[in-house]
Amino acid sequence: MVRYLVPFFLVGCLTSCANMTQVLDTGAQMSQAMGYSPTQLNTAVKDVLQLSVTRASDQLAGSGGYGQSNRWRLGLPESVQPVAETLKQLGLGGPLNQVETLMNRGAELAAAEAKGVFIEALNGMAVQDAIGIVRGDKTAATDYFRSATETQLHARYKGIMQNQLQQVGFYKQYQQVLTTYKALPMANKPDLDLEQYAVNQGLQALYGQIAEEEQKIRANPVEQGTALIGAIFGKR
């Protein structure tokens, strides 16, 4: 029985190896067809992402980057909005507004610090299909970067965000609101975990803004990017 299995195993291995060689050959041929090596394509993708990360972080880190943004401003979660009206009637309108302001300011400061963490993750990332990303849709590079880094970056970003929220005095105001909220004689109150909400939304905004910056580069790679980006993304 073993006598028959060995040839079949060898045939399977040879077939698999042949298929892998074909895949590698196809990738190399596609790269050559574009006139660039796989290394150049990989570098161009990382250049796009580094520019996108830098510009997104700088945009959100500016004064009002979150707080004055129609898209990224951190307000109270929708599930809490009905209860928020009750809290305002109890005289907590000012503290609630302050909580929102501090939440956004904390996110802006976190965006500035997170830039280095994002670039570090990007530099350590292996791009497995650079030519697919170059020829992909308008946010293909960001989508790839997010899938490769989000789990590790979430933990690091959370620490950054918590530290910045502490620095701006968020927790003092939040605790005042939370104490009154817990004392409300209401059944089935929604969770008021504004810290976790701020962390999640702050990170979502960063990835979202990175995607927007990538779209700008793809739309005008010559002026928005580097010489290599312009050459490769301009002829995709």
C-alpha cells in the first residue's frame, strides 16, 4: 500500500510546486508588463500608505480635526441620545457638552501620537500582492493595511487615547455624568462606556481619513505623490 502512496505524494508535490511556480511567474510577468520590479511596486504601495498616514494624522491632529469635522466629530452614541435629553433637563447639559469637547480634543492629541505607531506598523508590514493593490480599487492599499494591522494597532492606540483623555481632564467630567446617569430611575438604560466609544471611533476616523488621502493620491498620483508613485499609479 505504501508503495502506491509514495508516487501519488510525489505527483501531488510536483503539481503543487508547478502551480506555485506558475503563480510566481505570472506575478513577475505582470510586474514586467508594467515596466517595474516587484520591489518597486511594493515600495510604491508603502509610499502611498506612508503619505496617507502622515496626512491623515496631521489633518485629524490639528485643532478641530475631530471637533469641527462634520464627518469625524465624536458626539454621544446614538443609543444614548434619548437619555441625554433627560440628563440635560437635570442640569447636566454643560457637563455633557464638556465631555464631548474633551473626547474630541483627546482624539486629536491621540492622532498626533498615533502617527508614529502607524508608520512603524507600516514599515514592518509585508505587502503580499503589491500589483493587485496598485491595480485595485480606490482604497485597496488602506484596506490591505487595515486588515494587516488593525488588531495590533487597536491595543496600542487604546493606550495612547486613554493617556490623552486623562491629560485633558475627560475622566473627571465623565465620572460626574456617569454618577448621575447610573442614579436615573430608568429601566434598560443603554451602556454609557464613553471611553471605549471614543477609542473605537477615534481609530475608525484615522483609518477613514487614511482612505480619503489614498483616494486623493490615486486621483492625481503625479502631484499628490512621489515620482515613483506618479510613475506606477499613473499607468496602472
